[in-house]
Amino acid sequence: MRLLTKLTFLLALLASQARAQAPLPPLADLQRQYPGQQAAYVDLLANLTVEIRHDSVQVLARHLHDIVHLGDHSAGYAYDQVYSSHFNKLLKLEARTLVPSTPGLSDKYKPLRITAFKDKFDMQEGVFFDDSRATSFSFPAIGPGVRTITDYTIRHPDGRFLLPFYFGSYVPVRHAEITITAPKGVQLNYKLFNAEKLPIVFTKKEQGGNVIYRWTADNLPAAERDDNAPKAAYYLPHLVYYIEQATVAGKQQQLLGGVPQLYTMYADFVRRIQPHDSPGLKHRVDSLVAGATTPEEKARRIYYWVQDNVRYIAFEQGLRGFVPHAAGLVYERRYG
């Protein structure tokens, strides 16, 4: 099974590399096809392989973003970055500029590989600390007819924490495709959002001991940008896919088949709380509920005391965003 997984991933790798080197129509034809656009995605690809590793379900994800620059003011697309975290480990990152050997034509290219990458923490607004990181880089030699390619591989060590795939973008998309290869013992489900009127084609086939799911879409228009608009997930077409269950070590393992499994996951996080005795907390609670005659009144007093005296500080390092601290520890620190 491990050999078959590697072979499947290698074939996807070779196919992606071949697409990235494939010639395009002449620049003038592309500019007529996408009038007024500074750039367009040639390919927006994701190839995922579900793996059973020991007692866990993991996912290896290869992403390839290929942009062709069309106008004289496309420098805004010369900068890119790739995100990673505890749940999305960056294994490999390659980026390159493809400069046409003959201006205006797209049959041969001179590759310029990126070697300067900057890695830093990517702190989210409203979060005190998390382990999200951003690896950023810039493409050289940007100009009409040039292609810029970002090619990276992510490992998701926990198959319950996967990322959606976006078919659309703020520039036109010539071809978008996501492929998920999973062993037959893995039950996969998915939901499409904001895609009711789009020509997204879905296929599913068995190959050896695997099931291959594929979604493709071609010639998608650029999404409009509006000031103060909601986040992209509200209006961009995207696919949310999730593993409901998998056969691990000969047994069925439930992952995210529905609300009961979601509850089980969160209940398991709560069970991981480390005990922390706090006589001070017990004394505080006893003093707060003294004289209260109903459970509602007791809860109200405790709630308002916590609201006035304990600060919420968001930590999202690894599982810290899911596993709470013990009540006694939160009481002593006055934050949690």
C-alpha cells in the first residue's frame, strides 16, 4: 500500500510538471481572451493522497499554481506566500519564473528558480499566539507573457483537519482541478459552495485498491472585489471535503461523519485536560454561590465574576486551540 501511494503521488508529480512546461497560446490571443486582466491562472491544481500510517489517517497534498502575466502592471502578482502550521506541515516548496525565449510566444521558456524564501510566524488578528507560519518569496523578471509557478507539498498529520479547495480567484482561471486518491477502506464526503452555476465536472473511479475523486472546472471568470466584502469563502466557489471513516489496523475508525463524530472529537479534547487542584478556586466558588437558592442564580453569579475577572487570550499552538486548560489553572492565572 505504501509503494502504491508513492507511485500515485509520483505520477501526479510528473503530470503537474508536464502541465507547467506545456506551451500556451500566443500572448496576443491570451490578452484577447482575458481583456483588461493583468494576469490569469493557467492552472490551479491540488493532488491529495489519503494515507493510513500506523494508527492514523494522514493526507499528503501537492499544490501547483501557474499564473501567466498579461499586462504591464502585473507586479502585484509577483509576490506569493505559502502557509503552514501544526496541522499543515510544509514538506517542500519550489517556485520559478518562466520567461519566454521569444517575446510574445509561449512555446519555449527560460526558467529562473527562486532561492530566497522568508519564513516567519503569521499571527492572526485577534489571536495572542499561534503556530501558523508564512513562507514568502518574490518572482523576478515579471512582464507580459511571463509565467510564475508555485509548487509545494503539505502533509496533514491529522485527516480531520483539511483545507478547502478554491476553484475561483480574483483573476480568471483557465483550469482548476483537485484530485483525491484514497484507499477503498476510506469513506470520503464533500460539499460544494457557491458553485451552483459553474461548470464543475466530478468523476469517481476505482483503480487498484484506491478510489480516485476528481473535480475540474475550466474558464472561470475573475471574482469581483468589493470594499468591506465578507471573506472569500462567502462568495468564491470552493470544495470542502472530509473523511467520514477509514479502516485502520483492520478496524473502522470514525472521523467526521456528522455531529456525533464532531462531539466525540471535542469530548476527547476535554478529556486531555490535565488535573489541577485549586483550593482557592473552591473557596471562590463557595463564596460566590453562598445564599443563592437556584441553579440559575448560582450560574449567573459565577458567569459575571468570570466575565469581570478572567481574560480570554487566544492560543492556537497545535491543539491549544482545542484543548482547554484546567479551571484551577485558569483561575490562578486569571486568563485562559
